[in-house]
Amino acid sequence: MHNQPPRSDVLKYVGTNLRRLRKEAGLSQEALASASGISRRMIVSLEAGNANISLGSLDRLAEALDTTFLKLVSNPERELRRIEEIMWRGKADASKATLLGAAPARHDTQLWLWSLAPGERYRAEPDPEGWHEMIFVLEGTLTLEFDAETQLVQSNDFTIYNSAQNYAYLNDGRKILRFVRTVSS
């Protein structure tokens, strides 16, 4: 679902949650590394709060732990319907993704608020089959790049697509791009 390294905002709960969820699952760090494809060294660093990892790799850890991305990255004392945490930051200060909240679905339904500075791109990893995204553009024009096509979504317009494919968000404009993104399975 995700692939670019987040800055420290998202990682503030990952170490504690990862350690707790791994122990609840009865897995050693080595067993979790094998199940997730994430190195043991990275897992040790994450649990110690000393590592940066892509959001896509966090997805893989959650899957290996038979939990959700949300349970891995969220404050365990906060209700999931209202998360309001920055989960990704781009190179420019104006580029960020804020996970607003979530609702139960087959897996999860997530509500995000994204902003991309001019020239900023976010390349995502394909989600598992059955996942979809719904995007509503608030300001600017979103360029969605897929393997076989490029789609422009103007301000006050929306798109819905299967996210089990390669895709990227791009702001080709001269002003900030803001959009709401819903992910569901």
C-alpha cells in the first residue's frame, strides 16, 4: 500500500506496538523477519525506535503479524476513528499525508488528507487484490500515473480505482495540491 519512508511522526508508536504485537503472536524477531521479508536488524532497530522504514514495509510487518497497518502505527490509547497523525512527509514541508481516521471493513477503511508541493511525487507499491482508493481533489490538479495510463483529476472532482497495481501521485502544478484519499478493501 505504501512505499516511501515516513519521517519520525509515524514511527513514534511503531516500536512499542511492534514489540507488543510480535510477543502476542509468539514470534521471535528472527521468525518475524522470515515471515515478513524485513531484516532482523531492521526489526531490532524499529523496536528500539532507531530506524526509518517505508510504509510498504510496515504493511508487510502488519500482514506477517496478522494485524492491520493501523494497529501497528497508531497510538494504542486512541480511538481509530480519529487518528489524525502524519504518516508520510515529502521533501518539501508542504508535502505530507495525514491519516485522519479509520472504520472497520473487511480489513480497514482509511481516510487520509494529502498535500503535495509543486513537483512532488509519491510512488506507491501495489496493494493486495481487492483494495481500492477513492480520491477527491480539494485544490490543484492530481496527476495519477499508472503503468498503462496517466489520469488527471481536477479540483472538485474525484476518481476511484483498483490500487492493486503500480501507481503514483504527482503534482505537476505550480501551487500546492490537496486531496482526500480513502482506502478500503
